Amino acid sequence: MDSERFLASIIESCQDCILGMKPDGTILTWNKGAEKIFGFRSSEMMGKNIRVLSDDFEDENFDAILQMALKGAFIEHYETTLNRDGTDIAISVSVSPVRSRNEIVGISYIARDITDSKAARIMQQQIELHEQREDFVAALTHDLKNPIIGCHRILDLIVQGKVEIEKQPDLFRKMLASHSEVLQIINDLLSVFRYERQTSYAGRELVDYTALVRSAVELVEPAAMAKNVHFNLTIKSGLYTTGESGPLRRVITNLLDNALKFSPEYATIKVELSDSAQKLILKITDQGAGIPEEEQINLFHKFWQGREGKSYSLGSGLGLYLCRQIIEAHDGRILCSSRLNSGTTFTVELNKDAPEGEVSIVQAV
């Protein structure tokens, strides 16, 4: 058997759909893999235009992909859905131009049925999501229950007259702190619900970003002083963005809280605010133990918490996820860079703006 006949036999017996067609879409080759996927025999399709199959595709890009190939583009492993006799079939498609002497003389169309593997992948994703939700509910229950139990015990002691009057104000302050913690978690849940249903802000205002960063640092400073942690600030003045100051302050405060939480005593946290031609760039760097590389890809996912139950977000696993939702709603992005035993840097990028009538060129502090 010569090489051409041998190659033709390989193509004919291949379980993948392998089609060859003229530039106008006229089908020249139709193998058994094509029969299996599309349900038509070679005798039914030879000489017909590939576009007669377009009704079977739940994809507006079917014809566009063919046009791209005619312009010399290679499309590899494009996943789409074929509806055959009411049944959805997931396929992975590769399309490429066929050349002869640098001239495109046809199109190669290869498709593989990935229904089973895609279903298995979706099932695995659903299992992982279910496990994450179970972990989330367990963590949330713990975080909500403990403060309430503490308050209940204090109130019980007071009702029973077992607490001296002069000691009650201190206990009331502890109860207030516990209730504030519970309220914070509830607000986080409500915020997640809000930001998952909007992609940007309808009501925007000019925000003094420099002042916002400084106020967030001042808010966290008392806790840092108690831990003997120092802030090293490099903050450029006169920087503005457009958005909502409350949620943006919340992002900055959360990142500072995380940096403080994972910083050892007597450490330094660097806070750098700078700008480029169009962006504001905030970097918060701690001297903590760092985050393993395999865990960094999950940092901004909902329900996720770090190793050994130590969360790099709020106890409920929502903090950094919520930060990402807020920043993306402001058309920005948030990034993490970390190495074990070398600390962690979170970077927030937002669009740069300026007060009306002013040029966004300022002097560094």
C-alpha cells in the first residue's frame, strides 16, 4: 500500500470527524468519524456545502470560524455544542487552512466528541463547589455562633446577678464587639449578593484616592501599634479615581487587616500608592510567611480559605472574593504576588481621574 492510500485509510478509520472542503465550503472528504458525530453518511454529504450543517450548531460562530480559516487563521480546540435529533453533543473543533504553493486551496475541519469528558469535568466542578459550600457553611456557622454564645453567657450572668455593677460596662463593651463582628459577616454576605449582580457602578463620584488610602491606614494603626507593627508609607498626593468611596475603603482596610493579621510582631507593612499615565497603583506588602503558589490561584474564589483553616480573607472565606468583586465593579483589577517566607504583596489597579478643570499631574509627597 502506498503512503497516500495508507494516509487515506487512517483518516477514514479515525473516530474523530475529519473533513476536507473547498474554499467555498464544498465537502471533499467525509470519514466514519464524521458519520458518527453528524449522523450522515458520506454518500449523503459529498459535494454538499458544509453550511448545510449550520442549523445543527447552537453557535453563531460556526460560519465565522470557516471565514477565519480562509484568511489563514488556525483555530484549535474550540468547544461548541451540536444538537442532533434533540440531543446535545459537546465537540472540540480544530479548523485550519489547507495550502498548496502558499495558496489556500481548502479547509481542514476536525471535530472530537467530548460529551463524556465534559460531563465528567462539570460533575467534578459541581462536587468541588459542593464541598466548598459545605466548608463555607461550617465556617460561617462557627463565626456567627461563637459571638452569640459569648453574649448569651454574659447576659445570663448579669440576669442572675452574678456580675458586679462596676464590671458590667466592660462586659457590655465585649458584647458590642461581638455583635459588631456578627454584623460585619452579615454585611459581607449582603455585599456579595449585591456585587455578583452588577458589573459596574451606576452612581459614581470623584474619589480622593490619596486621602482614602491614608484614612484606611489610620483606621488600622491602633491594632498595628498593639502588635508593634510599623507602616512604611510611600503615598503620592493628589490622586483621584471615579467610583464609590465606601466600598473602596473597605477593600483597602481588608487588605491592611490581612497584612496585619499575617505579619509577625515588630514587622513592617509597606503601603505604596503611585500612578501611571492612566492607572492608580496601590501595593500593600507584608513580611508574613507567604502563600503557597498552589493556593494563590484560589485566593479570590468564593468560599475558599487557606491552609490549616487560616484564611487569607475573612473567617467566612468571603473577604478577598468581595474585594475582587468591588474592584472589578470599578473597572479595575486586584492581584497577588507571594513567596513562602518572603511575604505577600496585593496590588490594586484603578482607573485614574482628576478633579474637573485640573490636569492629573501631581508632585510626590
